[in-house]
Amino acid sequence: MERKPKIKDSSKDGLRSRATSRGGSHAAETLAWEPALLHNCVLRLARVLALILVGATALAGCGHIQVSVEIASPDVKATEMATPTAPAPSPTPTKPAEFVRLTYDPAEHSQPALSPDGQTVVCISDWGDQPDVVSLPVGGGQPLNLTQTPSAQEDTPVFSPDGSTIAFASDRDGDWSIYLMDTDGANVRPALSGCAGTDEVHPTFTPDGLALVFSSNHADGNWDIYTATLGSDAWTRLTTDPAADRFPTLSADGGTAGTRAIAFRSERDGNSEIYLMAADGSNLRRVTDNPAFDGYPSIIPDGSGVVFISNRSGQWNVYVADLTGEGVTALEQREGWQMDTPRLSSDGRWLVYAGGRTGGTFDIYIREFANPLLD
């Protein structure tokens, strides 16, 4: 996995560590009661109930009366008490700057991706001992754990262009490999051939859905960007720099001056920066140039720029820059608030991301994407 604010990179060169942060921001408030105060409250409640019952008995001759008494704990919000199966609110922001929260449980959530029809978000959630791929209905409903692999980790789920398939990375067979599955978690199968003994992660589909672009240490343990047709062992290596190149994403056809482009992060300049290249690996150019960490790029479908994550302000936020690295703008700069792992929808209308208070766990959010480069 790519670098996260609260999770250190593991020995898998940027993949997710098995140790994650827990709890904190969503715990329900605990109320402390003195014994005497509790005794008095019980007596008062008993008297109130007695009066209600007496009144109901007196009026019984006037018809059927139903008495319902509901006692709620003070200052405890229902959303904070929700379990991982709580329905999610519908994403209907009234203004582009508003966001809608899709998860409420105390687990750690990251790496969301929106389905082409805009109805479902898949993400990585630490519900159990290991991170799984979870499906979240955007309009409300029950989240679904699609992988349920307590002895393995999953990473970077993405939808195919037609929305019928999810690609993701997993170490369930020892090495990190890319798998495909149906959107209900069924029919899990390897996406590629010829990858024994190496690690393959960060998949993204080509616009026709017939191939993947991904990161691999296939060549002498060096992380590079590759592309391959689904099921094929004939891979094309797109980068060859000795430094690590990871987390590729593709633009739609015609998105950048009529050509398809790949954005990725590279450490070839000593720290993580955003780079862009043509789909065949040509026309390589650097987009960002900052001493901070820049990563998780997502190309804006109209070709005007990229969305990415950076800690250049001292905390993790989502930024937008044009394809020359100019016009860098933070989407949000709130004190004590961080954003991570952003991804745009295929039409560029929606942005999904992980976010949360500094030091707390991250939840999944969705918001309309208002491109600041077009202002």
C-alpha cells in the first residue's frame, strides 16, 4: 500500500503494515454515576412510571390506550454507536464543498473507489485482524465484507470500467498478487500469470477493461510500472529507473491532449513526487516538485490536472495541480483534520477519500469535486 499518515510502510516496500491504529474518535461517551445519585434517579423514574400507569388505568374505559416509554442515554449520538453494518447516508451534497460520511464504525478505512454507476464504494477496512475489501452502498444499506481473509491482507480495490469486476491486491498466497472477483465477492481468481515469487500491487484497469496497469518488483526486486492483458504472462515494463515507481492511475481516452496518460508516484528525485507519462511509457515528465511526500495521484478526466495526497502543509491533505505542477491548491485545510487516499470517479464528478481527525481513525467520505483549476 502507499504511505499512510498513521501507518508506517512495511518491509513490502510501501505496502500496508499489519499494525494499525484503533479506537479514539468514535468511542461512545461513558457516563459515571455516583451510587446515591443513581438511587434517587431510579426512585424518581419509578414514581413517574407509576403515575403513567395509574392514569392509563383510569382512562381504560374510554378506549384502547397504548403506553410506550423510551429512555435514551444523554449526549450519545446514534451515529457514534453504529456498528459496521449501519446504513450509510445518501450522498446528496447541496454544495460542492460539502462531504458525506459513509462509515461510522471504529475500524480504520482507506483506499476507496467509486463504481462507474456511482452506487457503490469499495475500500479497505480493518474490521478484523487483517484489512479486507469492503463494499459500501452509497445510498444506504448494509456494508459487505467481500474477502473475509483473517490470515491475509488486501489492498487497493478498483472497479472495472463496466462495473462488473473488482481488481485488488492480496498476500493470501504468500507473495502480493493481483486478483479479480465479482462485485459480490464471488469468483475470486488471479488476474495475471507469470508472477510467482514477486509482488504485484496497485492495479488499475485500462479503459477497455481488458488489461491492467500495476506496480511490481518483478525485475530484480525494483519497483516499476507494468501493463499486461488480463490472464497474460506477457508484461510490458513501462518504467526502468532504479528508484521506486508505484501507484499508477490512468486517464480516460482523450483526457490529456487527445492521448491516454498514466500518473504515478516516483522516488527518483530523492523523495516521492507525482510523474506523468504516456500509456506506452514515453513522454515522461515530473508534475510536482516539493520536499514533502506527494502520492496517490488521480488524473482529472478532463485532462486539466491531477488530484494527489501531500503533507506539504504539515498535515495530510488532498491537493490539485495542473499537469505542469502549477496552481497547487488544497481542497481542505482544517485544523486537526487530515485526508488520505483520494480517487476521482470515472466521470470526474465525485471524489472519494479517507479522512479523519489527527490521531484518530479514518472513515470514508464522498463529495462533489469542484475543480479549482477551472475557477
